[in-house]
Amino acid sequence: MGEAEAKITGWELIGPAVEKGVNYRRYRHSCGHHQEIARANMQTERVCCGGCGIGWATAPSFIYCMRFGILHMPHMIKLGFSRNPRSRLHHQLMCSPEIGGTILLTASMPTGRTAQSLEKRMHGALKRTHPDAIIPPEQYREHLRVKSEIYEARLETTILAMLNQFGTGTDPSV
Ligand SMILES: [Zn+2]
């Protein structure tokens, strides 16, 4: 799992943390700076380099909508944000090669902070309007490295329509 965590663009896993606790690992940024980063933050890409100052909050980002197909289960939809949705999909989210994952749409955001706040608002709206479409984490915990906010496939159209309002990075008509 450590390897998957380190696949975020620009960061390379070096080994266990020396100064901080067991929840941290030591990483090297592409600028050469070494830093101990909480595994949870690496998993969710909430990382800022203390050497060069490049961080998730100020760097360009994307809100994405993904569809997952897990054997013997109905499709699931994930809404989230990432600096690199493709890398997040292939190197972080899926726990085994039998899981089929597809990026349906991405909307480019000027910064991670903007992406995070819009994503939060979208989740809030979806929870209010479709509380029964939120899939309990027990159902996907073994398959996806995600803690919450996975929806039933019937919300796909709704989520794509919301994303389209922001303008998209993949739809050539915008
Ligand atoms: Zn750096």
C-alpha cells in the first residue's frame, strides 16, 4: 500500500518515518526536499512541500466523476477531486486488478482549494437530495481505498450534470 500512496505526482516513497510516528512515511519531492508525511494525507493528496512550497491547495486540480465495476455488485459512482485523476484511479483507489474503473468526466479547477470546496458543496447537495443513494462503506471497503462518498449508479446523470456546470476538461463541446 505504501507504494500506491507514493504514486502522487512528484512524490517518491523513501521509507518509514524517522522523526514522526507510525502513521507517517518519509518521502522525497521532485524538488529534492525530504519530508515526513501522514499516510492518510498522501492517500487523499493533501500534501504540501515544505521545500518548494508547491501544495495541493494552490496547484491546479480537477473534480472528477468515476464509475467502478466490482464483480457481482452493481456499478458505483465516485465524486472527488485530485491533481491527477488518472493516476489517482489507477494507482491509488483500486485494491485489485479485477476492479474496473473509468473516469467519466473531469472539470478543471484553478486550485485544489477551489476543487475541495466545490466538491464538498456537491456532496452536501447529493446527501440532501439523494440520501438513499449513498452506499454504506462496508460494501466497498475491501475493493476501494475510499472511506465514504460513493454513490449508486443511478446518480451518474445527476452528478455529470452538476460537473458540466463548471465546465469540463474532457468534454470537447465546452
Ligand atoms: Zn518540493
